[in-house]
Amino acid sequence: MAPPVYITFLGGLGEIGRNCAVLELEGSLLLIDCGLMFPDTDMLGVDLVLPDFTWLVERAEDIVGCVLTHGHEDHIGGLSYLLREASFPLFGTELTLGLASGRIEEAGLMKRTELIVVADGERWEIGPFEAEFIPATHSVPQGVATAFHTPQGTILHTGDFKIDLTPVDGRLTNLSRIGALADGDGIRLLLADSTNADQPGHSRSETSVGKVLYNLMHEQEGRRVITACFASHIHRIQQLADAAISFGRVIAPVGRSMKRNITMAREMGLLTIPDTSLIDIEKVDRYEPGQVLVLSTGSQGEPMSALTLLAANENRWLKITPDDTVIFSSHPIPGNENAVTKVIDNLFRLGAEVIHSGLSDVHATGHAKSEELKLYHSIAKPDWFVPVHGEYHHLIAHSRLAQVMGTPEDHILIAEDGDRLILDDNGLRQVGTVPSEYVYVHGTVGDIGSGVLRDRRILADDGVVAVTVCVDRKKKRLVSGPEIATRGWIHEPEAGDLLAELSARVKAAVEKALLDGADIAGLQRAVRRASGGFVANSTRRRPMIVPILLEV
Ligand SMILES: [Zn+2]
Ligand SMILES: [Zn+2]
């Protein structure tokens, strides 16, 4: 009997974001990615959402490392939180570690975190694991798939990938290596990206976007062009820069991460822009509109991003004018559509022209669509399959593709966040769960909890009514009050009758409860019940009722 391998999913299965999986062999834990998720609009005030690290922190001593598949926030953004509670080395390609190190450095955790650069095709021993890094093409350079060679056979994790036969850097998803693994000892278990599993056909090649951008730049002769894309999309930045330079434009980056990533990628030799073509945004006014390309962050309408501030006319150096064309070289992530639309409206208000992926092919996805996934399955021919990286319907769509390609249904396991699977001589099955709730981060406080969020939703929807009464329980009488203060429930100056009636009801309820000998908790209940019932009946709203009991 070979020792079993456990696979525990802490995030990314059932949502797009906070990707984090854990392999366990002979008591050692190896993480695959540690990402964050951006909040939905109903997560009021929340900055970001993390995996629940409770289980990992309890076993911090057992963690031998974390393998990073690529440098997107949904794969690296949780590290600066987990590394506060556990210390372990990070394995990734040069750019991946470069992108990950920013936040780790900001959190002051760099000194106690070892970064180990891996190269394409290398095999690394990490504790009892052996990890092989296989090139994968994605919307950030230097992504990898990882083959874990274990006593239970090869576990292949695809990372985020597409099958682009003409990527900008010529670095293809290495299908022949995956074929060699499949034809050798075989792939025992495949964990594969499901993001676009319900999209028909093939994704477009990144280089096809370059041609569109070139033509657009040609059409925009004499006008200033401002583009927004992900700051980590180095190949998109390269193609934008190439198009601009071929029409004699200089390039002005704006936004902190855009500036940082351009500098880093040029240093690593991943981005080619001559010094003479780069200018500081502060000097943008020295150039005619037709001589400039501004490369901006904020393609998702993020509130404090460079493009959102530009659209609000709040950039010190650059003012949007009718001479500007803004190109969104991006597609809104589900949930960000409204924010992006607002930015587009504001740009039009300032007189700019706006081009986005709905109007022109200025974007290509970084995730394999169904025909690419089928091709991947036909090559990998896994014994067992677990779809990862997707909302639940993506996971289902991917499991159906796998069945079409020959993996029997009883060798496919649809897992969700928190599920703990075992792979042993008998195959793959679920053996338990670990905590996997959303962990909400707001400001510097780690977990604000779902109770806080529920309160915020009530406050946002219906407001609050605070009712203060002062009682003498020995004499069983109301000393003063009720004092009623409200926020967000009703316009008080016009609600005199309502408040008087509410006050009378509470007074009666408290006096009765006092005579019945109620304790403080009982009195609070009486206030809440009398107020809540009246408020709901008279206004059809359900504000938060806060009873405040004072005793003499
Ligand atoms: Zn990604
Ligand atoms: Zn991802």
C-alpha cells in the first residue's frame, strides 16, 4: 500500500477568487496558490475576501511550502495574510515571485519569507513532494502547470491557462510534456481551470489583439489615446506599446501598479520599451495629443484606480478632453460591470471617445474555452478528474466536457470549498471538510465576520432605531424615556405622530414588563418587540432596533 495523498480545497471551487488548495503527504502540507477574492457589491465596506486559514494555521508547523502557479491576485493575494501566522518558502517563476513580493514587502514579512525561483521544466523536492513546473500560457507571463510526482502517481494542476498557439512571447502551454506524462506512468488525478468551461469554441490568440490595437492606433491619428488594462498583463502592455511606438507616440504609465510592473518587467527582460519612448505623466502636456499613449490601471472601475480618478477629473497632471480616446483593453469581471459603466459614462461626460470590448476585439481571455479544455483532456487522459477554479456552474460544465472526452462520471468528483479528498490505492473520494467560510477584510481588522455584514445590510436597507429607557426595577417604574433616536429609517421632522405613537407603545410595554418583574434582558426584549412590531406595521420597513436600558 502506497501512502495516501490528501487534497484539501480552501477556496476557488464555487467562486472565481481566493484560489488555495493543499496537498498532504506523510503529514506534510504543500499549498498550491494562496489568493484573495474581490468583494461582491452586497459585501458592504469589505475590501477583500480571504480563504479561512484556521485549519492551516493550526497545522502551521507542517507546511513545507507554497507553489505559486502565476502572479494574479486571486492566486497570490492571500499570502501577505497567511504569512503573518505561518512561515514557509514560496516557489514560483521570477515574474510570479516579483508580483507576489510587493504586498509581502508592504506587510513587512519579506525577511522571514524565502522566495525560490523556479524555471520551466525544473523539478523541485519540497518536503516529501516532487513538483515539476510546466509552462502554461495565460494573461500574465510565466504561468505554470505543476505536476506533483507522488507515491499515488502524478497529480497535475493546470494553473490558469489557455492554449494560445501564437502567444506574444512564443511560450506555449507545453502539451507535449503533458502527453509524455500521460503516456508514461499516466496522470492519476487532473485538477483543471474551469473558468471558461461553458464558453464554446477556442479563445482568441493574444497576438490577434495586437493587430486590432495597431489598427485602432492608426485610426486615432492626431488624438491622444488612453488605454486601461490589468497592470500584470505584460503582453498586452507590450502590444499597446508596440502599436503606439510604430505611430511615433511616447508612452506615459499612470497608476502605481502599472509603473511598478513596467519597471519590473523591463528589468526581467519580459517587456521591451526603449527608454526614449517612456515619459513621466507629469510631462504629458509637453506633447501634442497625437504623440502620446497613456497606459492606465483601472480597467475594472476600481474606486481609487488611475482611470476612475481620470474620469472624475481628479488627476493632477492629466485632464480628459474631447481630444482623447479611451480604450478598455479588458473585459469586466462579473460583479464589476456597474463600476466600469460609471467610469465610461464619466469619460463621455468629459467629451472623450470610449472603445471597449463590446465594440471592438480589444481583449482576449486568458482562460481556455471548451474546445481547448477538450483538447487538454484528450492529451492528459486522467484517471481521476476534479474541476477547479470556477463558480459551481463552471465546475459542472467542465465535468461534462471531461465525460465527453472519456473520463467516466464515477471518476469525476465535483468538490467545493472546504472539501477534503483522499487519493489512495482505491481511488479518489471525499473524507471530510475543514472550515472554509469567507473571511472578510475591512481596513486593518482581519475578520469582520458575517454577523457584522448582516448588520451592515440591515443598516443600509432600513436604518436604525435606538430606544433608550431608564427604569427603577425595585420600585417597578419607568424613571424616564423612552427617548427615540433614528438614522436612515424615516425623515424625523415629518414623523412626529409616528414617533409619539412608538414612544407610547414602548412605554406601555416597559411598564407592563416591570410589573411582571422582568429582568434587564426581559425588558430589552419587551422594548424590541413593541418597537419592532409597530415599526414594521406602520412603515413596512425593518430597521435595526437597539434597546438601551438604564437602571437607577
Ligand atoms: Zn490568472
Ligand atoms: Zn485565477
